[in-house]
Amino acid sequence: IVMASGLGIAWPDLANSRFSWLSIFAVLLGILLLAPLFLVGFLLKILPMDFLVPIMYLRRVSVFTAWKEFRVSLLRGNTRRLILYVLMRVLLLLIMRLAAGVIAMLTCLLVLVPYVGSVILLPLSIFEVAYPLYFIEQYGHAWRLIAPEPEG
């Protein structure tokens, strides 16, 4: 709907092969309307996968109980830290996607072969899964999800 409305606003300029203030307005309107939608969509993906699923695993509880635990134990008093976490996740996601694209080009698209691509890009996949688990561990020993390596 947002893209269609932006295209509808800019269509007269596009039909005349010119780029005027109306086209600039349509582009800015599209960016202003799509950015919050992308942010909300990213949060709806990241909150359950990065926080609720680990809480459900640790506490052996339902999603509603995990949501309450998240609000009470992690969100309360740590809002700034969680905002920085989300910003870092966005930055890391962009960097990892860029790295995957560069790797794909350097290997002449060999990473698009299913098994080969999984093996070559495995470090990126592991990092993407492990990063939230290590983030949660900073809240104390009760939040430890990854067992420490046995000594010697």
C-alpha cells in the first residue's frame, strides 16, 4: 500500500521523464512510512527468537509465562541496553548479509549450492544463533544457556 501510494504520487513525473519535488516527496513519504514498518517487523522477529525461546527453554514454561519473565527480569531496568542490543543486531545482520554476498561473489556463486553454501557460511550462521545466547548470559548465572567448556 505504501509503495503503491508513493508510485501513485510520483507517476505524473515518471510518465513525463522528470524528477521534481513531487517525486522527492513520494520517496521521502515512502521512507518515512516504511522505516517504522520494517522496525516493527524486525522486532517481532527478534524478540521471540532471541529472548522468548531461550526463556522457554531455560524455565520450561509457555510463551505467555516467558513473555512475563522477559518483561519482569530482562526488560525492566535494562531498556537502554536492549535498545542498543537491537541496534547492534541490525548492524550485525547487515554486515553478515554483506559478507555472505561478498563470499558468494568470490566463490562464483558456489555458496548457492545447498550443502556447499551451508558449510561455507556456517560460521556466520553459528554466530547469528550464538550472539543472543551470550547476550542473555550477562544477566547472571541463572541465564546461562551455553555450558562452560570442561577444564583440561
